[in-house]
Amino acid sequence: MTGDLSRRLVTDELWTLTEPLLPAFAPRRQGGGTAPVDERVVFTAVVYVLTSGCAWRSLPAWLEISPATAHRRFTGWTKAGVWRRLHRAAVRDGLASAGEADWAAVIAKAATLRAGQRTGTGPGSRRSPHETRTKSQKHSASTQFGQHQNP
């Protein structure tokens, strides 16, 4: 993995804060696959996707992790509540410096948005899915069911 960028994405302080929050790696039940990879490498790849906005399948090769592995761990960590706990540990509990706490908050919010969960903050956090459609999506849906509306 390219050291400089990966160390900026996941500093030693952030990794020290995050590592105990991650659930223990459990091999898949069906067996096979590859050997477990370094959790910091996986976490760095997940942080890259969360903060860059790239698709999982577009994960750069220099991260040295398969997109499937990164996505699978992201999903598992999301279900385990890692992002909420990371945010709490960094920001609310004051376990990180101001810069690291801010970065952890950005990561936690990006993970929450990527997972499709409500963040509980911001003007759109209380909207239902049908309220967040664009005008063209609403028009498309209404004409699909024969309910054409004039704009």
C-alpha cells in the first residue's frame, strides 16, 4: 500500500482509536477464499471509498485490497455499529485530538450516508424516501402510472 496517502487517511492515532472497535475477523462459513488481510489495510480502503465517493468496484489497486473484501467488511462493521462508536469515542468522549476527532466524525457521517441510514442531523434527516425525489423522478413515476401532471 502506498504509505504516504494511506497514513494520511488513517493516522496512527485514528487507527489506535478504531482498532478496538472493530469486531474480530470471522472466516466465512463456506470456507475457501484468501487468508485474512490486515485490518488496517481494509479500514484504510473503506475510509478511501467513504471520503472519496468512489464506487466499491473502482477501489484503486494501490490499496491492495479487493473491492468485495472492503465492501463486505464495511457492511459487517456497519451492522456492528462501528461508525457510531467511532464517532462517540472520538468526539463525545474526547479520546482524540481535535483534528482526529473531526476526521473521525467525517468518516462516521460518510459511512452512515453510504449505508443509507439516517444521520439524525441536517434538514433532510427526517424526510421519508418519497419526499427526497427530484421533480423529474416524481414526474417519471406519475406518468408511469398514468397520472400525468402538468408542471
